[in-house]
Amino acid sequence: MVAGARGKPASASVRQCGDPNKEIRDKLAQMKEKGCQFAPMSREGNHYRSTFTCPVKGGSLTMSEVITVKGDSSYQDANESRFGKQVTHTTIVATRVGECSPTGAAAAPPPGR
């Protein structure tokens, strides 16, 4: 969602097989390689807050993120990106639906879901 934009926010649903811990480690490593600077992460209950700034062409991009752990199989990631006067908000809601298949694809949900 972009500040000042008209209309409904875009929404998408993605189903993938993954390891959230590995994905976060890989993402942080890539961002460090690009010269991003990280503020210390803070935790308050089940909320984890982080902020980082990355150099980009024409200035810097600042992102603030709050990850809310909702249990062993669910979390929400709400973030805000700022580049100049442009502000973008993104929310990701992740829910575990089952084991990954041997091919690495997301397994089908159990019957009744």
C-alpha cells in the first residue's frame, strides 16, 4: 500500500515450501553484502522489531519491521518502507499448512481445509 495511492491495496496469496529461519538468515546476509545498516532488534512479548537502512540509487531506503509470532505455525510480518517522500506498507501473514513434499513443493493441506 503506497501512501496517497487511491483504491484498494493489492493482495496476493502464495503457497510455498520453506524454512523461515534459513530464509531470514539468507535475506540478512544478502542485505549486509549490499551495505545495509541494522539497528539492534528488540523484543516485547511476541513482537520483534527491527529497522535497517540500505543505500540505493538516488538516496537510501529505510525499513521498519514488526514480526508478531502467533504460535508454532503462524506469524505476521508488518513493514514500512521509506524512500524520500514515498512510503509503502506491506503485511505478510504466514501459516504452516503441512510438511514439504520430497520435491520441495508445498504439500496439499489436510482434508477439510
